[in-house]
Amino acid sequence: MSSTETKAGTATGLALSILGQIEHDVLQTLALAALGATVSFFVSRILQCLFNRKRKQ
């Protein structure tokens, strides 16, 4: 096992143990915020592509 794998495993274990300590409401809020940001990003990209096509025609 390499040093990189050990560091990655340790970091992942630490992150999961911290996530287990965070309250459910905070995790739900973070998940919804991430989902909202992702949807907003993709909708803006789709609209940008649609408007660029109309300008070229």
C-alpha cells in the first residue's frame, strides 16, 4: 500500500467520521444547497446555448 493510498484512506475516514457527528438538518441543508446550485448551473448553460443559437441564425 502506498503512502498516497494511506493518506486518501485516512482523509476519507476522517471526513466520514465528521459527517456522522453533524446534525441531520445541517446535512439536509447542505444537500439541498448543492442540488440547487447544480440545477441552476445547468439551466443557465442550457439557456446560454439556446440564446447563442438564435443569435447565429
